[in-house]
Amino acid sequence: MDQAAVIIPPILLAIVLIGLQEAWRTRISIKGYKQVTLSGPSNMKDELDQKYARPPDSQTTLGGTGWKVKALYVHPIKSCAGIELDVADVEAAGFTWDRKFAFAELITPQTRPEASEAEKRPLWTFRTLRQPGWERLALVKPEIWLPNSASRNEKGWLVIRYPHFPTGPFTLLFRLFIWLGVLSGERSFRVPLVPPQDHKYPSEDVKVWKDAPNWLNLGVHLPKDFGPFIGVSNPITLFRVDPSSYREVYRCAPRKEQLGYQPVVGFADAYPVHLLNIASVRDIADRVKNDIPRFTARRFRSNVLIDGPGAYNEDDWKQVRIGNHLFYCACRTVRCRLPNVDPDNAERHPVEPDKTLKSFRCIDEGDSLNACLGLQLVPAEAGPFRLHAGDEVEVLERGHHKYIKQ
């Protein structure tokens, strides 16, 4: 009898058993918990409709008849897929659960020969879609699961899903079985949304731009195949913001004396809430349509997407009421090359939309070399309070913006 015929059936059986196990693992439905998500189809299902392509207008009056919240998004893990919501809770640090987690890479700094041992020590550094080689973060899909009963001690779970990219000597066979549906095409793991008081997670420094907060390393939960999936050779981990030590927000933000509280953020770049105008996105989309035919607002990773004003009408907003709640418009959002990564396939376009944005949107004297799109908001109250898709949007004050760099 041919030796391969004897070996292959046990291998196939093993793959089938692994496939059944993985299929069971990825069908995460946590008893006693409910997934936080939309109650119906996406509010952005028609975002490519030309009705949103409103040209720039010259309106400078306050208010805005019929302007409303088109969609709300929360991004639990920095640079990973967002979650669209019907209702979003807002607090001093922005949307609840927004950018509370981030993946980090252990980086050995390039130092001078005379540098101290402390300066040479490897440091966990948070990673985003900005860094080449981290594009697959766009394919990581977080889910929020909260307890059905308020009496439960647990705060909920963050379920993290990512594509199953087989490696090893049987890669082709595994891919075939995924294609046939025998093996799951998805992997997943979960971490607590809020670590319990008796948690054992180590607190370690993680570099976030110029800050290095001491936050919680949840790397114990990372599956062994997650690093190979991302494609990074250095050690990687998952950090969670320590709820007792947020990063304080200054620069263009209103001061504590004005607000009555200190605005803070977790892994957000600089400010608690990001607002984007769908008409502005559609104008960019028209300019890059030859390079990116299906250009989505999800590239810009906003929290609040509004419908009503013409393109770029938001450039000079200083105060805005969304629903019943006031927000200060701290500054314009200065864009990097992160939107060059397609959120649906994780492919990085070599130049767009960054090139087009820089050709006409370098409008802020505080940073004349980079383009602006959207606004950074600070809630006028520490919360918690709620925003709803469909809330009315009213501009209360317009004025001059000057971006302050980090």
C-alpha cells in the first residue's frame, strides 16, 4: 500500500477535528451577556449616494436647519475596525470604550554609545495603521459584550476576531479546508473590558507619542498565532488604559477652569471626540475616484459623522450642540497617512488620499505642511450622557482655529 495513502487520512481527520474545535471557539456567544451593536442595518449603507455630495458653500451663519448625526462609531482598539452604534455613551475621555485598548510592539531604541542602560532598555510602543507592516490591524474586529443584568459584578468582555491565515507545512491544505468550510476562516479571543480589582495584569510603561503612561499589559490573552497574522517579528502585546490614569488633554482644548473638569483621553491621539462631515468625505471621494472607486468615511475613523452642511462648512466651528449636549471644537483634525489604508482589505495605497488632501487642505497656520479634515471635540460636561444617531446638530459659534502641535 502506498505510504502517502496511510498518512493522509489521519492528517485529514486531525484537520477536521481541529476545524470543528476552531468553529466552536469562534462562535462566541457569552451566556448572560449581550453584544453592543446596531439594532438594524448600517446608517452608512448609502454613504456613496451622490445626494451627500454637497459642494462647499459660503454659509457662515450660526445654526443649520435639518443637520443631524448620520452615524456614531466607537473604536475599542486603536486602529482596528470600528463598531457602529445607534446610541453612544460619552464621558470625559470621549465615547465609552473608545480607544481604551491598543496593540504595542517591543522596540529597542536606537541610542548613542554613551546612553544609559535605562535609555537602551526596550520599550513597549503603541502601534497604528500609520506604521508600515501593521496594515492588518484594519482586519481585526472587536466586539463589546455587556452583562444583561446590572447586578452582575463583571463589567463585560471585549471579543477580538481576526482572519485565520494558516502557516506551516500544511498551509495549502488548511486553506483548502477553510475554503470548503471545514475549517473556520476566523480566530478569536477575549479580554475583560474592565479588569477586576484583584487582577494580576502587570502595569508597564507604553509609549504613546510623547507620553509613556503606566497601563495594563493584557498580553497573556494573545493567541500564539496573532503575531504571525499581523506579520511582525518583534514581541507584541495588547495594552488596556488604566482607568485611574488617563492622559490629560491640553493644547487647544478648553481648560479645566472653564469646563469644570479635566478632559482626558486613552489611546486617542489628542482629544476625546472626532467629528466628520459626510459632504466633506464625498468631495474627497470625487477627487480620488480614479484611484479609490469606493471611498468610505471609515478611513478617517471618526466618532460622529454628520449630514447636512456643505463640504468643509465645519472648518470654523467653535461650539456645537449635538442633541442636548454642548461640545467645544478644540481644533481641526490634522491628517496623517493612516487613511491611505483601506479598512475593508487592509491594502495601503501608495499616495492617496494623502496626496490629494495635501494639494488643497493645508489650511491651518499651526501646521501648514499637513492637511486638515474634520474637528476634534471636547464635551462641555464630564458626563456620562448619551448621543443618538439622528440627533440634531446646531452650530452655536464660529471662529478662528490655530492648531498646536504635540
